[in-house]
Amino acid sequence: MQLRQIEALLEQGHVAEGVGQLKALAATGLRDVRSLSHVGQLFTYLNLHSDAERCYQQALRLQPDGAQALYNWATSLIALGRLEEAEQALDRVLVMNPHDYDAYYNRATLRRQTAERNHVGQIEAALQLPMRHPGGSVALNFALAKELEDLGDYAASFAALKRGADLRRRLLSYRVSDDVTTMRQIAEVFGGEFFGRDIAGCQDERPVFILGLPRSGTTLVDRILSSHSQVSSRGETSDFAKALLSDVGDAGGKEALVRRSAQANFAAVGERYCARLALQAARRSIDKTPVNFLYLGLIARALPRARIIHVRRNPMDLGYAIYKTLFRMAYPYSYDLSDLGHYYLAYERLMAHWRAMLPGGFLEVRYEDLVASQEATSRRLVEYCGLAWEEACLSFERNARPCLTASAAQVRQPIYASSVGLWRRYREQLQPLAKVLRNGGIDVDSA
């Protein structure tokens, strides 16, 4: 079967058939690098990183000097937790192609840099060279900021971070007011009248949604729960949004989409979403997509037996953690501290709305509670999912399941408290964020 046909199967929700055909194709011993890379990308999209790694490794055998094939292989190694190998692979990528700017940033995130072993000099030298594209300076400055923070040079770290973020923001056509307006419209449309309707959803109880803002601890919660023998994780997906769009169609703009979504066939949306769980044999299947907080009300109606977990974090720590992460295509509000503040306030208002509309309809967990009371909070999470406690949930860092998020390296370590209150090191630099939050009624010093 051709790759185009396999992609069509996957897009139509025939996941089991599509994966079966993809694995059959990979087993035929593809002999061209382009096809292997394409198949590897599809496996990555499906969260099947072991299969992706084999494809990329075969591509490397065919093209040992291929920098892109080596970079792809490093990405799969990161997902599989083989971080030392990934760093060595990225070192080799940069020998082959010193202008692979993403490689500098990805490598910087794989471990804590030390005075004896870091790449600051190499990154600074790269910044002096002509850039192949504007995004090069962005990635290099984010990489430099990460390594300088590890080394304790906080002023220089934030200066590099701001240079990268400012440039990235200038490259974007984005208005935070559009997102703020959309969240307000969601609350208006999905209000008391909507929740007063008798809506029959899909009764599948496998789904577990972990949502919130990025860098709030959603990946940590995912890793704790997926350490349980009866829980699997699908990582971050757009499956719920796709299931919804399949029902309501192209609505012609965000406002129209919000309004049409309220008239969806919610049972069909839930069933379409659950059709993508066909590969998951576990009793619970995690969807760890932070932005699903926008769809929380729809999820509750389409999948009334699903578990929904909202992860919260101190807004200043959260804001700084978001700001210093290079998301590339996602979260365009993250590169300006004022945008970040306005987005956060809109998110808080929407979450307050969901609490009012769905009292007791989802579990809320604070990142700080996980850090301070790991076992008690973990037991609460497992109990909420309707499962018996397993000690493996306390050793989530041993969880061998793949992970390819901004926290891929951190979740391979035991819980640590060093990121709690970290924003205070940058109190002055973060004042644009603090000002917006204070004007929105948040006491940033006691939040």
C-alpha cells in the first residue's frame, strides 16, 4: 500500500488498519532514505517512537553522512529516553551542518550543563556567523539562555532569552486579543443553556484528558499515571479537535466554529475520538494535550465518563517556564511577556467558567502539591482514574514509555523542587508579566 493511502486511513480515523499497513510497509525493507524518513515521521506522529527509531536508523545506514537523517534519529532517541546517545548524535549533526540551529537548542535541553561540560562557547561562536534564516538567531539565543542559566549566569541568560523571544515575536503575525476574544466567546456559547440540554455522549470510559497551560506539569502527571500497568499514554494529539471538526466541518472562522460546535452530534464526536484508541489495550488512555482546556466543556459532553485532570501552577513560575521554552509553531503568545499575561488571564477566566458549569466535573491538581507531597497527590490521581494504587507510580522517572514534549529530559529524573519559585531570580526582568497579572487581580507574590 502506498504512503498516501496509509495517510488517508489515519486521517479518516482507521488507526489500527493504518498502523498495520505502515508496519507492513516498514517491514518490507525500504531502501530509499526519503521513504524511510516519511514512514519514520508517520510513526512519530502516531507516538510509535521505537518504530520511528528503526526507520531513521535504517536511513542512516543508507546515508551515513546525512545530517537530516541523523537529526531525525536523535529526535527519536530523545523520545525513547536515550539522552546521552541523542546528545552524541546532535554533536555529529553540528559537525556535518553547523547551521542546524534546532540541533543547538535541542542538545541544550537534554541535561543540566556544567562548568566543565557545556556548549556556551560554541553557541556564541555560531551567533557571530551569518544566519541562514532569521529563526537561526532565535534557536541559538534560546539555547544560550538555557546553558547560561544552568551555569548560574542569570543576567546573561535572561538577556539572551529576551533577544531570542523578541526576534521570534517580530517574525510572527499574532494578536493575543484574538485568543482572548475566542475564550470569551467559548464561555458565552457554552453557558447555562448549553449545559442544561440533555446531551447523550459516548459512554467509553477509557479516555483520560490532562490539560492546562504548557509547562504547568501536564507531562509530569502523564508520566505518573502512565507508570501504572493499566494506563497507556498517547502523548499530545489533536484527535479531539479533529473529531469535532469532522462533525461540524469548516465553519469559516473561529467565532463560527465555536457556535457550530455547540450543535455537534456529541455521541458521534466521542465515538470518532475513541476510534483512535483502537491501539490502546489499557483500561485508561491518556491524551496529554494542554490546549484541550479550550474544549473542556465539549469533552465533558462528548465523553461523559472520561476523566479530566486540570494541572495548575504558580502563574509567575508558569509564565517564566513558558517564556523560556522554544515551542516553534505552537503557543505564539509565549514570546512576549505582556501577551503571556493577557493570555493567562483569559485562560483563568475560562477555567473559572468551566468550574461553574461543571461542578465536580474534573480534578484539579497543583504542580506545587506534586512536588511537596508526591505520594499523596499521586494516589489522588490514581484513585480519580478508578484504579488501584501501584508503587510504580512513585518511580515515574523509570517509566520507559516514549515522551517527546518540552519536558522529555526532565521527566526522566525524580521530582525536584528547584523550579518552584524560580521566577524570583528574574523578578525585575519579569515585571511586564507581573504588571498584567496584577492589573487582572492576581497577587503575584502569594499566588
